[in-house]
Amino acid sequence: MAIIGRHTDREGRSTGERVAAVERFGRPATDDELTAATRLLDAMLDAAEAQGCTLGTFDWVADLPGACLDAIRHPSR
């Protein structure tokens, strides 16, 4: 089962919930992929906190949960 994640957005959704809500074409993401993408997203947000950035900050400029899932599912990994 995918992990919940340590960070939340303005609506109280965890990083794990945000990653699980990403919709892409093709096969559904596996629990292992969702977990890895959530861990990646949490690590990126840990680093961003030092600059005062949150998941909400990134929501203004990018689909960070989707980007993390895409990175984990990329064929070159």
C-alpha cells in the first residue's frame, strides 16, 4: 500500500494523496511507484522548506506530484 507522506497542501491532502490522484495515460501506477514518488516529493519539499516554499507554493507553478511520479516511472530508471 502507498504511503501517506509527511507534507500537506492547503486543503489538508497529504503528499501521498496528491501523488495517488495523478492521472496519466497507460497502465495504473503500482503501490511501489506511488510510494517512491511520495518519498521523492517529501524529500524535495523538505529541501524547499529552507527557502520558505511549500507544496502550495509549487501548485502555483508546476504539478510537482505529477512530476515526481513521472520521474519514478521514467523508463530510464
